[in-house]
Amino acid sequence: MISQDTIKEAVYELYKEAVINLSEDMKKSLEDALKNETHELGKLNIKAILKNIEIAEEKGIPMCQDTGLPVIFIKLGNVEVENLRKGIEEGIIKATKEIPIRPNIVDPITRENTNINVGTAIPPIDIELIDEDYLEITILPKGFGSENNNALKMALPAEGIEGIKKFVVESVLKAKGKPCPPTVVGVGIGGTSDLALKLGKKALLGEIGKRNPNPTIANLEKEIMDEINASGIGPMGLGGKTTTLDVKILKAHTHTAGLPVGVCIQCWANRHATTKIYD
């Protein structure tokens, strides 16, 4: 059996890794953006971001003061697990105190802070059942400078691919510099309203620069990215060629009368970490 304490320690280490060390694919995409940037202010901002990442790794401190709301993705195989939610919550509480990270979680009405980054229905935990012999845990700390710019449209089926593309591009351009670009844009298509947004968030976990295996979706990702970058919003919204580093799309089947589209925008600090635990 995978113990509650094992889960606690795994979540603590994942949170620490995610907020301090940006993934190699994200760093490479930022470095490539710097090489391609021609706008002087755009170059300056990307250089500042890369320096920030370097300092965070050297000093072992979070790369951004907004250490996010912890979003958890679970892949649960054929293993016994002791008190999964409790173990996850304890890991987050430990991370809050020991890394340390900013306590971000408040009551939506009273605004009272829990001071432990855990609260009612927080962290949200998505569980996918798999036919494997392990438990996989992924943490995605989601900052709200970007989260506040997410969007949902219950489109009509007749709007089709062009309607999807138009909505995603308009949503990102409306956000302008608020999500701290260059961003990563996750898009969920299909399902229900809540599933479309969940797919958009899950899409952020994909490897940056790697296209969807479905040629139609891959082409849509590229077209959306090209249109966003043609806007000139640029790094930190101050002008430049790179407004988004990548667009990632996931889809689900949906009702014959619907075409839900969820847009989940992530800042340049597209932080997440994953581990597998075997019984």
C-alpha cells in the first residue's frame, strides 16, 4: 500500500520542484524566443525572465511571488492508496511552511486566508483511472494573473474550426499583458462546459513545441499561435514578436448540439512537476 506519508512527501517535493525549477522545454522555448525577437523591449523582458529563472534555481527560491493555487492531476493505477486527499493536503501544507510559499487560498466571500494553501474543495484533484501498477501525481501551481483571463464559450456546432480559432485568439488578445506573456495557451474542445476548461488546463502539461498527433488539431494549434504572435503584444505586454510560446489543444467528444471551447492561459512560468509512485 502507498502510505499517506509517502504521498505527503511526494507532493511536498513536487511543489518545491515546480515553483523553483522551470522545465527544460519551457527554458528552451524562452531562449529560442530571445533569439527570434527583434523588438528591443521584447528582448529586454525575455532576458529579465531568463535571469529570474537562473537566480531562482541558484538560490533555491520560487521563481515568482505568486506561487499559485495548487491544481492536482492524479493517474490512479491498480494500487492501494492510503488517504489520498489527506496526504496531498499535508504535502501542500508542508510546502507552504517549509519552502516557503505564499499563502494564497482565501474564502471567496469573507476573503479570510487559510494560511496553509488548503481549503474547501482546494486543492482541486482530477483523477484518471489507468490500468498500470503505479500512482502518478502531477502538481500545477496556477497563478491568478493568468487564471483571471481564462474564457469559456458554448459555441454552436456550425461555428466549426474557424469559430474555435476566432474565440481563442480574441480571448488571448483581450487579455493583453495581464497574464505576463509570453504565455502558454491551453485549449479544451468538446465535453461539457466544465470539462472543456479542465481539458484546457490539462493541455498546459504538454511538452512545449511538440504538436498534437492529430494533423487537424496540430494545424489549428499553429494557426492560433501565429495569429496571437502577429498581434505584437509581446513579452510582458510591452511589444514584440512573442506573445505566446505555444498553443496546446485537447479534445473530447461532446453532445450533438454543442461545441464547448475552454481557454486556459498560463504565464511564462508554466510550472508543473510529476512523479510516479509504485506500491
